[in-house]
Amino acid sequence: MKSRPFIILFWVLLLVPAVIISVVAFKLLLHEQERINRSTIISLTERAETLARNIHITVKEVEESLSRALIDIEPDKLKSTLLFWEETNPLIRNVFIWEKKSLLKYPAKGMASTLEERQFVSRFDSFFTGERAFAVNIQTEEIEQPSQYQSSKGSLYDLARGKTAMSTEIQGIQEQDLNSGKIVFTQQSGWIPWFAQDQLFILGWVKKIRNGPVYGIELELVSLLSRLVVDLPQIEGQGLSFAILDSRKQIVHLSGGIEIEDTHACDISTPLSVLLPHWQVCIFFDRENYAPGKGFLYVSMLLLFIFMAAIISGGLLITSQTRKHMKDAMQKTSFVSSVSHELKTPLTSIRMYSELMLDGRSVSKEKTKHYLEVMVAQSQRLTRLINNILDFGKLEQGKKTYNKGEVNLRNLLIRIIDAHSIRIKKAGFKINTNISKEAYKVISDSDAIEQVILNLIDNALKYAKSGKFIAFALEDDFKNYILLKISDHGPGILRKHQKAIFEKFYRIDNSLTSTFPGSGLGLSIARQILRDLGGDLYFEPTSEGGSCFIARIPKQDASK
Amino acid sequence: MKHLIFVAGIIMVLVFTASTSMSKPYNGKVICRVETEKSVLFAGEAQDVVIKVTLDAPPVPSYVQRPPVNLSIVLDKSGSMNGEKIKHAKAAAIEAVQRLGNADIFSLVVYDSNVHTVIPAQLVRNRDRIVSKIQRIYASGSTALFGGVSQGASEIRKHIGSEYIHRIILLSDGLANVGPQSPVALGRLGAALIKENISVTTIGVGYDYNEDLMTRLSQKSDGNSYFVETGSELPRIFAAELGDVLNVVAKKIKVVISMPDGVEPISIIGREGRIKGKKIELSMNQLYGDQEKYALVKVKVPKSSTGTIMEIAKAKVRYENPFNKKTEVVYGKSIAKFSKDPKLVKKSTNVKVVREYYRNLNAMEQEKAISLSDKGKNKEAVQALKASAVKMKSIAKEYNDEVLLEEAEDMEKQAEVIETDGMNKKMRKVLRTESYQMKNQQKAE
């Protein structure tokens, strides 16, 4: 965990499985979505089939009970019963009685029948003219009718209900019975779905006695539908509609939230019933709105995205934190060694000169004075260094206090230059000043500004050794600030370091073998002080390639 | 003691009077009149004679409690009803609720592309709740007219066994586009519903509804049919419609007109029926209090000599009296004299019979005009209407009949409108509804 490649390696180790898991999860989600869609379609199909089955059962029940009722009509009341039914039963549209010999007995021909009856006759003309046999969908029930019951017709009803038998079994009995002189009733009945004028009509017929009349009814399909549709389940919710379509693909019944424009564009369809040929139950659904899995996919995708984002950002955060901590640790190590070095140099000088004086070797007064001057200068240097370190601590914790008052920057600067001119000149620099006679008054802390200026001078002396001068200038920006510029003629600062030099502990050459002593705190402290005072410090390269540090000092008290 | 007897006597008299007035049976019978167009027929030649069999329903006296009503209102709330129409329709439905009594049953079904029962069949007790539910209806969607009527019928059926007068009032302004939607199919629905004693009254609002479908539905179920241009007329129609519903005095009416030897039935005018040999069979579903319904038939009368008095037709009317639930039978017959005097023959004309005959013929011409203009033959339609108007006018002048004259003039105007503007939606609806009201002898409006 100590080097960068290691961090990247660990990060990659975290990232790669996360990406793999995400891709796999995404694929699984898509599959799951498909599965949900499929199961939705399956369940819808099942619903359609159930609906169709229910309708089929209902229609079948209606047909069967009507057949039963038709069979149960007493032969001598046939016509009157049928007419009564026609008049009173909403499920019966027309009735008829037909015989093989005389063909249609009822409805009568011509004006004795109504228009509706005439149309009915013409619809089923091929049956009534004998051209087509009634026995299309035949159901046969053969009922044994013992001869002793022949006269009492009322009992036939009971007998027919009670003694229904399978036709295969009856065949034998029929023969036997004929031999024994009994009469056998063969009951045949059926329902004929019939298309006329592209519409479905349903005819139910019964033939009770062999060679007897065929009679029956035409089902009032509209009435049957009218009763069916009110019992069909209501479809609630958006995006789904159930429809019953007739043979012309017209909607007979619709339930649900989709408005249907084209009945051919049905999503799921299933035939309704053999009793209603070519009719179908159709389901229309809007894949946008009616997809219960869509929501699932969106939510899962969102969760997956959050998971990925958490892993990647967490990894990045850990990496950056680690790098930051490593950098800090390295800078602190270098800071400690630099500071130790910095402290050691003046201390060594002071110690050396004071030992010389203690040995009493220096006798001349001049020499003694020189020694003392060196010791004073080095202790001042020590003081500045320690002040900087102390200030850095205060600044870091935000505990540094400022004593603000009116400061004449011109006087302050001139005083500092005067005080340090010897040191500067000894270091081989010329002093250039470009300070007009204006007062450049600001409300600020003069000690703090002095510290800033000293740090900048120290920096110039330290890093611009090849330079020939240090220039000081004061300018008014005619707005809110006074600009104090300290520039040198040194090697300047590479562009990549220009920002970083203001960071704490940052030194361009951070190695222990560095040519230049320093703690890496000067510029950081100077900038922090100026910012605390409401100004700023920034770097500008000079036209000759040197460095220029510009301290922007607010005229009024603009500190936070 | 005398006083006591006197007081007791008075109490007894009061109790007796009260009990008689409470239980006084309503015995008003339908009167059957059989009239020929002329009471004196021209002697010496065989001729076609129009016979009018009129059923006069007695007015229902106020003391008679009307049978309770089982009313279902089926309201089109499709998008096109939005705005004033639905507002008026709601007002009309509320009017209906306010008019019903505590023993009546009310239900309300609305439909767009789906059908919803807003108010399931219930006794009209909590009017405020019903009204507030009606007020919450808003319009949207398409038009499932068949489903709506089916649902209305299903609500009615919840009390079908009971002694109610069953009625659906259907209100729509649009074409049915969900469910069976042909006039024939809806007609069959009507025919099936009347078998359960359910009548459907249809009210078409505006110019976009299908008048063929609506009139067919009400015709087959013996309801009334109305065309209103704006919704504002609705409350009035609902009021009239409920007035009608509340006063049915005869149900399931069967009319058998029989002719003596020599007189041959030719045709039935304006109604459906059967001609079986010498008999004409007709049926009507119900007759409202104080309403006149009639049937017109044409017969061939044989050549007869002057002075002969002949029975032309007799009618036997069988119906169910909803008050005592008994089947009643009434009779009527028509006798004609024969004369060679044309003046006498003309003088004997029964203007009412002639008028109704021509009005019925006119209704048939209106239907014919509609079907002609549907085929794009506007000119022929105008001609048919104009010819009918001319005919009516000449008859009106001949018999000095102002009613017929007025109708003839209306007809002329209609023909002119069609001639200049073509058969527009409004005119088609006017013609269809008028001819329906005529043929059905609709009482209201």
C-alpha cells in the first residue's frame, strides 16, 4: 500500500469485479424483464382463454337448456307453446316448424307472417327447402317410451328427464323394444351457427319423433350478448383492454382503458367458442403503460447504478485520501528535516562564534563586534523561522489574531527595506525601489504585513541567487486595493509549480539534499495572512523571466 | 244516548266513505272504435276502404295510485358530450330523480368506451346522495351504446319480477362505436327488451347521433324517441317522459280485426302485423292514460246495392290492465251504408280517418326520402316529399282540414330546405323522428 502502482492495483481489483457484477446483473435484469413480459403475456392469454371458456359454457348452457325445453314441449301444444315463447322469451327471435313432406309449416308464407319472419325464412332458406339437412351439429338422445305411457303425455316429460341413456346402449334396446311392440322416441337436436349477410345467426332445432316434425328457434343473439356483456369482468387500470370481436372483426364488447382504433392489431387473441364461430377474445395492451416488469427494470437499473456509483466513487475517494495522506506524510517528513536543517545552521554559527569568544582567541574589538553581529543576525533568523512555525500553527487552527490600524504602506516598506538592506546587499542583490511619495494608507495589521514582506524577501534571497536585484513597488489599483510587488531577476518558477508553491510544505526540490534550505511554509503563510486580511497573494512571471509576487492589500478593513 | 247514536252514525259514515274511496277500484276501460273513412260508401262498385281502429285510453283519475316505476337512465358520457350537453343531461337526470316517488326504483348507467353503473337499482329514498353522485359525472371517451343499454337493462332486471313499469331512458349525442352498432341489431335488442316489459326511450342530442339506430331501438321496444338540438330541452322532455311512464293503463295489447265474408283485407298502414285470411292481427305494447293509439288497415269492400247496411270490420282488443292485473277484452265494429248519391258519400267522410291515413302515408314518404337521399338521390327525395305535400294539400282543401294543411305546408318547407341545402344532419333527424313519432303515435311532445 505504499506506492502508487499498488493503490491503482488495489483500485482495479475493486473496480473489475464491480464492473463484471454490474454487467452480469444488467444481463440478468434484461432476462428477468423478458421473463416478466412473457409471463404477463401468458397470464393475459390465460385470462382471455378463461373468458372465452366462460362465455362458451354460458352459451352452451343456454343452448342446452333451450334444447331441453324444446324437447319437453308437448306435441299437441307445439305451435302455441312456440308462439308463446317467441312472444315472451327475449332469447328467442323466431320459431319454426318444419316437416319433411310439407316443408315449412310455420311461419306461414306471404302476408300472414311479419317482415322479420319473412327475413328469417329467407336466411335459413336452404334448410327450410330441404336442400340442406338439419343434422349438422347433432346431439342424439334416445328415450325409451313404454307403450303403456303412450296415452299419458304428461308423464313423457318425467320419463325423458329420468331415463336418458347413451345412444350406443339404446341401439340394442331399440331393436328389442321394436320387437316387443314398444314405441321408441328418437330425440335429435342441434344448433346451427349460420352466416347470412356476413352476420352470425344461430338456429336451434329438435326432432323428437322419427319422421316427425323438426321444430326449433332462432336464437336472439343480440339479447344473449346483451346479457353476457354485463356479467363480463370489468378491466381496471391503464394500458389494457379486453374485447370480444365478431366474425367481421367488429367490437362486440370492450372493457379496459385503451381506445381501440384497429381491431386487427390485436396483441393476443383466442377463439371465443365453437358455438360462435370466427368470434374471438382479443387483448390489446399498451406495452409502454401495461408492463408490470418495466417498473421493476427501472428500479433495478437505478439500484445497480447506485451500487456502481458507490463502488467507483468509494474507490476513488479511498484512493485520493490515501494519496493525500501519503503526500502529507512525505511533506511532513521533509518539513521536519528541512526545519531541523534550518534551525541547525544559525545555531551552528552562533555556537561557533560564541565558542571562539569563550576561548578568548579574538582579541580585537572589531572581530568581537563581527562575531556578535553574526550571532545577532543568526538569532534573528532563528526567531523569524520560529515565528513562522508558530504562525503556521495558529493559521492552521484559525487562532491567529490581527491588530488592525491605519498603516502607511510606503513608510512600512521603506522601513523594512532599510532594516534589511545590509542583509540584502550582503547577499549580492541590488535594491530597486519604485515607490511614489503617496502615503498608500490601508487599514490592516502592520506586523502581519511585515511578516509577509519578510517572507517574500527571504524567498527572493534564497531562490534568486543568480539575480542581480530585488525590486519593490507599490501601486494603487484605483479601486479597493494597494498592490505590493516584490520581484527578482532570478530563474523564475516553472509553470507546473506556479500554483503549488502556495501549498503548505511544498518545495520545488523537496529532497533532503536540496540546494536551498527552507521549510516550505513561507509562501503558504504569506498567502494565508493576506487572505485573512481580505487580500491575496499571487505569482506573476516577469518579462525578464524572473519571479514577481504581488500582495493585494485591501484599503479598507475587508477581512472576514 | 241519541247523541251517541248520532255520533256513532257519523263515524260509521265517515269510515265507510273513507274505505270506499281508499279501495275504490279503477275500472276505466280502453274504448275501441272502428271507423271507416266514409260512413256511406258508394254503391254499385267494389272499392278499397280505409279503416281506422282507434283505442282510446281512459284518463287515470288522480285518486288512483300509479304503479311504481323502475327507471334506468343510460347516459352517454363520451367526450363529445362535454360541456353544456352533459350539464343539461345531468340536470335532466336530477329532475327525473326529484319526480320519482319513494316506492320507485332508479338506476343510472353511464358509458363511454366502458360501461359503469353510477347508481345501482335502488328505491328512491336518499335523493341527496343520488343527486350528488349524478353531479360527479364528467364526459370523456368513446361510445359503447350497446353495453350501456345492456347494463341499464341489467339494473332494471333486478326488480323485473315486481309490479313495476320498467323503462330505460337512453341519452346520447354520438354514434355507437363500441359493441353492436347497426340499427337492425339495436332494433333486435329493443325487441328482446320489450318481451321483458322494458321500454327504451331514446333522446338524441345534437346533430351527430345515429337517428336510425335510436329510433329503431325505441320503436322495437315501444319507447318514445326525441331529437333535441341542444341540451336545454332535456329537463322538459324528461318531465314529459316520466309523466308518460307513470300512467300506463293498458299493456300487451292484441288487436284482431276480422272481416265478414266478401270484405278482403289488403294491407296494414304504418304498423307491423299479420294478415291471416280474413283476420288482421296487430299488437301494441302499452297505452298511456288519455292516449289515443290507432291502426289503419285497408280492405276491399265488394260491390253492394244502394241501401245495404254492411258490417265492414269488427275488432277485438285484448289487453292487460296493470291496475287489476286482469286481462280485459273490448270490442268495436264498423257498419257502413251504401248509396249512389256522391254528395251523401262525400258528406259522410270521416275527416279524422282521412287525415291520419294521409299523415301515415306522409310518414312513409319521409322514410322513403331519407333512404333516397342516403343513396345520393336528393332530387328524388325532394320530389317524393313535394308530391306527398301536394297530395296532403289537395286532401286538406277538399275536406277543409287545417291540421293536414299545416302539415302539408311544413312538408313543403322541409322539401325546399333539402332542395337548397341538401339533406343535412338536422333535417335527416327531424324527418326520421317525425315519421317515427307519427307511426308510433307518440304521446309526449
